[in-house]
Amino acid sequence: MNKKQFLNTYKKIDAMNQRETASTEKASLYRSEYDERLIKDFHYAKFQKNLDNAQKSEILKELLEKENWDETDTKKLLESLR
């Protein structure tokens, strides 16, 4: 293989790699920026609500202070997280 063929092969490989990256970058999870912002805001609000509920939960506080857990404690934990 001569030098010219060798360089052309590298150019073809680079062109193929650029096409593959361009096609993967275009695929978006959201239909629009507005949809993306709306969904992210919804998930953040849901997270904040769950965090607030966990911090105010007396059952969870009692369980965290307890050293040895039995099966009923595990059930209480699961019920409080629902």
C-alpha cells in the first residue's frame, strides 16, 4: 500500500466516524426544550415533596435511632416510604 492510499483510508475512516457521531447527537430524549424543562421541574418538585415527607416523618426518625431492627421495623420503613 502506498502513502496516498494509506492517507485516503484514514480520511474515509474519519468521515465515517463523523457521520456516526453526528447521527447520535441529533437523537433527543425530549421533543422540545419546553418539554424538557417541564419534565425536569416535575421530577424536582416530586423529589422535594418526598424529601420533605421523609424529614417530617416521626416513624422514620424512630427507626433511624433504633439500633436492632426486626421484620416489623422493615415493614414500617417500607410503608413510610410509599
